[in-house]
Amino acid sequence: MIANDGHTERLTVLQQEVRQLRRTLDSRALVDQAVGVVMAVGGLRPDQARAVLEHIARDTGAQLPEVAGSLVRWPTSDELPPGIREALPRAVDQVRHLDEQGGGDRAGTRRSPRGTR
């Protein structure tokens, strides 16, 4: 019989943590790629493009990685889910409007230190 002195349990916990961190890293990479797509399509800055993704996720009820995946696949598949297709131009317009009104970075959700942009 193998003695279980807590090492096995600790190993299991660490393996689960590594899997979660990998999923998070993959998700972030996907969102970063989608930011690039939105920047190219909408002529936006990175902070504006990120805000567009967040608006789309909120408006469609989808998770941010799901929205990002659809947008990353869009240039090669030429397909975009209807909800995202409808939300994209609205979100771009909204982010531009907020920026013009002095809404700041990320549609007014975050400001950089000392009030600079």
C-alpha cells in the first residue's frame, strides 16, 4: 500500500491550477487576437477595440472568449454569428461616441495613472 502523506492531493491541486492557468492564458491570447481584428476593421486603438469586445459580450450575453473566437475566425471563414454581426457596428459606434465625449480609455471604464491616456 502506498502511503498518502498529502503529496498526492497537493499534486492534484497543482495540476488543476496549471490547467486553469493554461486556459486563462489561451483565452487572453485569443482576446488579444480579436482586439487586432477589431482594430483593423474599425480603425480603433487597442483600448477602444477591447471595449468593443466587452460591449459585444455584454450585449449578446456571450462570454468574452466566445466573442473573441468568432471574431478571430471571421477573416478566414467569412462567417460571423448573427448576434455578433449585429452588435459589432453598434459597439464600434458607441465606443467612438464615448471617446469623443471624453469617455476615456476602454469606454470610460479605466483611466491610466495621473489622468493621462
